[in-house]
Amino acid sequence: MDLRREAVRLRNELRTTLQVAAKISWGGLRELTVLVDGRTVFSRRQAGRAPKPGEIARLVKSLG
């Protein structure tokens, strides 16, 4: 998985479908972290896996 491409895809998905500005970082050790309003929504390191399709959007919606 190309993490940079995945990060851009996730950012665009959140911006267009939920009108949410997310900060998405990627880097060494295949890390991918998604933050919304300063809160971590998803961390690949903590989850031990890549996000499933639609998972990030569901998590953001659950923030309220």
C-alpha cells in the first residue's frame, strides 16, 4: 500500500463526503494517523492494521 496515496485519498474522502478537515500523517514503519479536531480518529500503529474501507468515515461520524 502506498501510504501517501492512501492519506490523500482519505483526506479527500473526508472533505467531500463529510465536509471535515482532517490532518493525515504517514511515515516510517508504515504509520498512518488520522486526526480530526486534534483527536486521533485512527492510528495504524495502535490498530495494528490498515483501515478498512469506510472505517474512517464511520469513526468521524461517531465523533458527533
